[in-house]
Amino acid sequence: MREKASGARRPLIVIPARFSPNATALRYEAEVTARALAEAVFAAGGEPLSVHPYAPNLTIDADAVRERIWFADGILLPGGGDVAARWAGQQPHPTQYGVDEEQDAFDLAVARVALADYLPLLAICRGTQIVNVALGGDLVQDMDDTVGNHRNRVHDLDVDETSPLGKIEVKGPDAGTFLDRVYVNTISTLKPGKCRYGLMLNENGVVYDDGIVTRLADDHFLVGTTSGHASAITEILQEWLQCEWVDLKVLTEDVTTAWAVVNVAGPNARTLIERIGTDIDLSGTAFPHMSHFEGQIADMPCRIARVSFSGELSYEIAVPWDRGARLWQLCMDKGENLGATPFGIESLMAMRIEKGFLHVGSDTDGMTLPQDVGFGPAIAKRKAISLAVALPAGRMACGQTGVSSSGSMSLMVARP
């Protein structure tokens, strides 16, 4: 097998073609690659290459595929149609559509080659199902007969209870400086009433948690975390303040259980909140995406943030913990003729995958660096994440560490 060409050239990104009976080329039915995908690969510096999905006798032949795509620098598995249930040993769901078993067999072989040979692999929508089945997992089919089809639901009105997500208040004159040291990206430049996505690393420079950070006032922030890490991150913040950065004037408090949160999403979300009644202007101009306001909803004190994990118009409404049941019932009652439907974590995961949103813990592991999830530019701007004081003996930083002229230690999150 020939070695891949070296030198300055665009990396070759293989995209398995899709058969389309409706697309024509020279009067024939065609195999196609979505133009948007090819353009995205090219814009990112790659060279998109469409490959014919050939799988004789519907055989998943990784060796044959490896011979065909030996030159590939990366793989993109696109969406389009469903995966045949038989590949996962399951019965087909009634809503299955667009199944092409030769396409399935070829894509499964491509996925196995990419996984075995450590080729960079991006899977979109149907492609994520291919990867899951290639790894031996179950096929997640549409859920119409249990919780409703998420494809329909995102065009209606979704109501979700998200109280378990971590909420930590950070307050004090040095709160912005403190959070700049905690997150990969800069937090201190955030304006009051605005939200920003933040990525948190552990002491080895590995992705540990993520969430939305909101600036409530000049000296007051609300740190959002994943549900499983809320308590751990509270303790980590306290450790840094009490043991390392003792000069910073900052207080922290875990308020996760103090607030009940209901998320409403979809085109009718704004209408629902207006029906319930609020003194907050919800218009797109007054309340843009990634903004936060405090006020009243149905005569209850509330915090409302316009943020989304599903890609739809979405508001997170937080009220004191003892008002949560009332808020939920109001959402369901006032939203009945708007199509209000409860949805849970499985539907949310499907929607965030389709939007390409990161989920720490599912899309990351104990070796994921921020560069692996698109935070390279943020790191390049900051050069180094200064820990401001020398780390005590025993604390190790992944990559390179160095001591500045001021005696402080810097954590470089660049891959060694």
C-alpha cells in the first residue's frame, strides 16, 4: 500500500455518496453528495471526495473498503434516510424511511475502518447511528409510540424540566478574574445580562465540564454546569479559592436546589410565556439570543435566559424551588392549544446531535483536549491560561508548563 502524499496540501475527506432517484445528471439517476457538506469541508481547508457506496452481497467488508480509501485523511458520514434495523438485530420501526442496505453495509465498513485506523471521523444525523451500530450498540429508532417523534416536536412547543443542571453563584470584586482562570475562554469581558458558553478543564488540560455562564451584575455571575458535576465543581472552586488563590475576593455558593427550572422551546415558546404573563419584554430586539433578564412570571420572581440546546427558539425559566410545580402546570395549561408536549433527555440528545452541539461525557472522554472540540482559536488568543500562582508540588499540567518572570505557573493546553 502506498504511503499518503506529504507536503502542503488539503487533507482528503471521504464522503460516501448517496443515491438519489430525483437528482439527474446527463439524464440518469445520480449519486450525490450534499453541496453544503462539500462546501463546508472545502471552507475548512479540506478536499471533499465523494466515494461510490459499493457492498457486494450486502457484506460489511472493512478490508475491501480500506483498500479503496487508503488515501483518506478523514471521513464524513452524512445523514439521509434510516439505517436498517437488522444490522443491530432489531425489528424495524413503522416510521423507517429511505433504507438502502447496500449503503448501510458500505457505511458500516467505512466507520469500522475509521475507528480501527484512528482516522478523524465526523458523523451527522444518520451517520451517528452508523457509528453506534459499528461499535456494537443498539439502533435508536423513532419513538412515536412512546414519547412522540422528535422531528415533529421541534416544530411545535416543547416543555422540559431542567432543574438538575448545576447552578453556582460566584460573587465578589474578583469574580471575573477568578472565572478567567477556571474556563478556557475569557469570561470577564461578558456584559451584565449576557450569557456565554464556557468550557472547563481539569488540571491535566482535559475537558471536564461545560455550561452557560451568565453575568448577573458587575460582580455577580451564575455558573451553569452539567447535572453530574455540580457538587464536584463547587468543591473545586472552593479548593482553588481557599488553598491557591487566597488573595482573590470571591464567594461561591451552590444554588442548584434553590431554583426550579422549566425550559420551553419551539416557535410557540415566546407566545406561551406571554400567555402565562411576565413583565419582561420577550421581543427579539429586546431579548436577543444568549441574554438574561430577571423579573416576574405569573407573579413569581424569575430568571429567564434565552439559550438553547436543541437549536430552536428556547427560554430557560427559573423560579424559586417551591414554585416549580406551579410553573410546570401553567406551561402545560396555557400551552395546551399551542401543542405543548413534555420531552425528555432522549429526545433532547437526538436534537442536539442533529444540531452538532457538544455534550461533555458523551462526546468527550478522559483524553479530550479543548482543541479537539473546536476551542483551538480561543486558546491561540489567550496563548496560555495563567494560573497566576505557582502550582504546589504534585500538581501536574498536561503539555508544557513554565514559570513566568513573575514566578507564576502557566498551563499550556496545546497537545504535546
